[in-house]
Amino acid sequence: MNALRRASRPTTRRASTGPSPSTPTTAGPSSSQADAADLPVYSGNERTEHVFTLGKDDSEDGAWAKLTLKSNARSAKSTPSYSEGDEIVGSFLLSSAKGDGIKTISVTLTGKIVTGAAREEVFTFLKHETIMWQKTTSPALVPGNTLFTFTIDLPSTVQIKDAEYSLPESFLERHVRASVSYEIVLRVARGWLRSDNEIKERIRYSPVSYAPPPSPLRVQAYRERTRLLGPEIDPQGWVMTPTVDVSGMLFRTRPVGVRLKMHIARPTSYARGTPIPLLLTISSTDPQALALLSAPASPVVILRRAIRYKIASSSPTRTADWETTDADLVRAALWPLAGAPVAGTRTVVLEGEIVLPKGLLASSTMDRFEVSVRNFSKSRRLVSVSNLPVQYAVVILAFDATGFVPDASESRSSPLLVQPVQITTKPPIDSPHAMEYTPASHVPLPLPTRHGVAKDDEDYYTESPAVDNIIRAGFT
């Protein structure tokens, strides 16, 4: 778990096998508390300052200990936010009048995967401690205010079981038992028979990943703000799924069948906050069935996510179980393709797109926690694997059309077609911004209800950038 450490302004150090004490900056008894001018000079954009205190009323005026962090968050009231490659820069102001008997002062960054309250359900994948002051090796604390400054360089990867993994993104949702959390802990440790003091605050971490560039013809369409070209003209820009046959009863009078296939934009890796272009081709020899099932409201195309995580067993003789939680996050908007075949033909083509929420988790891999993709099984069963996947896929469910009842073998919640996709945090480098083409008259319909929960309920899906108001579970 390599992370760089710089503690206090006069000294710059790298992480080693044992932490080294930092040298404090001391102010006299009449000195006022440190303000922004006392912190290290920052380069780049202005950062937001967050202040956390310990004292009689935990206010800044009555505090004997004050931890200050600077982050990329939009406001001081939000959780401190950091991205891959950032430094966690901060300071700690100590009033020695209340700091007597201190043995060590340290700041620790931790990253954890939590699936429950039991000890075996908390997996610490990152722990980096910086000793800012130690009684046995550091200069003695003097009366008055003492200021310590520190810098922790966030690592991009961690080493687990002889393998290197990218750090996962902060994650917490109320309907998912697993979570990923990061914390900064400022600890003032004292000797025996004396209680320690801590300032413990959660921070938010986001990796940085870029989507690959689209096909040259799609880049040209985005740049010139023209329509996307189909797979006949731009074969490099599309992936075609296998064709699936769908059968059922129409108006309870006769059996009908349709054929369905999907084209989805290539490469199948997309930045959150951007659209996923797609085409649906629906064919049938029954004109009435084709007209009904090719109406833009009939096909149900969604972005589905499944999270699998390990749950500790209550029995010492049983191995841990794996639990799966899935959610439908957003539905595609569909509309008739301009220039499509006229009525009387046996095929209808619908154009569409899924606009990805800006707060989707990015794809990454971690021991016991993985943001990746795999084919969705129609049966929900626990399997024993080494990682915990958070999977994304574009899924086509059973048609939702009045008068059409699919065969009993085709569950309404089971996918007809599945196309795995990857989610990144950033769009392609040096590519124009992806356009959205959804007409105002064809906005996405609400998500279907599954398992008794409406997936468009705002309480069901929480975007990870809003996690600061929810991450209060208290697991440490």
C-alpha cells in the first residue's frame, strides 16, 4: 500500500517501513489560531477548506484541537472530496494547555469495504499512518498553540495478495449491504489510564478513467452536430447483439412471434453523464404484432447494475455466502428512426439512447469488490468467486405492450438481450463532447416495477457524488 507522505513544512519524506515523526511549527502563547495563510501554498485551482474540532462545544472558538483539510468539494459543508492523483493536504492545530500527557499525534488514511457490523465483514484494503509528533523522538511541546502540517499523496493502487488493484470509488446506497468508505483519523494518544482523542471524518474518493475514442465517423458527427451514421455506413462504430426470438399471445386470441436485435455504440465503454447510442431492429410476419411491439413505448431497454458481495457466515463450519443486489438505474428513450421503411414492411428500426447518470460508479477491480461486467444469469444463485463484482449491462426486458402477453418461459424481469458495458469517470481525450439526440416528444419512460420496488423512486438509487449526506452508518 504505497503512499507518499510529507509531514510539516520543513520536512519532506516518502513512506517507508516505519513512519517518521514530523517537526511541528510552534506559535507563542499570544498567537492566534492558524488560518488559511498558515497552510501550505497550493497550486492549481482554489480548494475548499473543511474544519473539524475537539473542545468543550466542538466549536472553533472553544476548540483545543482543530483539523483542517483542503479538498475539491464544492462547499465546506460537504464531505471532503478527492480524485485519483490528488494530495490530501491539511493541518492540525493543538492547544498545549489541553494537550498534556500526549504520547503521539498521528493522522491515518484508511479505505474499507464493509458488508456488515461484524469484524469479519470489514475488509481494510488501505491503511496509511503518518506520525506527526512522538514524545520519545520529537521536540517537546511548549505552552500555546502548535501547528502541524501534513500531506498524504493518494495512491492509485494497492497491493493485495500479490496482485495490484486500483482504488475503488466511495460507494454507499441504502438498498445495498456492501459499501466502500475512506476515512481520515486524527489521533491524539496518551499513556495508560488516560483516554485518547480522535477526530474521525469520512472523505470521498473517485478514480480517474477515460473512455476510449469513438469511431472516426461518430467523432465527425459529434463535431459537426449531425445525425449518427448507422452500422451499414459506420460498421466500426457499432456492436450487434445476437438475434432473439420472442413469442406470446396477442389479445388472448392468437400466438405471435417477433425477432429482435440491438446495435450499441462501439467501443462499449462510456463516460458517466454521456449517452449510450443504440438501435433496435424488430421484425415480424404479423403486421398487427409488429405495429404494437415496435411502438417506442413497448421495448424496455434499461441500464442494469448487479452487485455481489460476501456475507460472513454465523456458523464456524460454513463458508461465507455471496449475496447479490441488482437495480435498474435508467431507461432508454426510443423513437422511430428517420428514413425507416414505410408501413407494410416486416421490419421496424427504432433509434434510442441511454443517458448515463453523472453519479454512476466507475468500473474498477478490487479484491472482494469489483466494478466490472459479466453476463447476467437468469437465475439468481450464490456462487463462490474471489472478487465482488459491480456489473453494468444494457438489458432488454420483455415487451411492455397492452394486449401482448409473453410466453410463460419469458419472465418480465428476465433479460431478452444483455450487452455488458464499462463505465468511466471521464470522456475520451481530444474527442468532441458526445451529443444527445432524444427528441422532446420521446423522453424516457419510467422504469418498470420489479420485486415491489419502483426503480425510479429517488430513494432507491443514490448517485455516489451525493453520498456525503448518507454515509453516516458508523461502521469503522
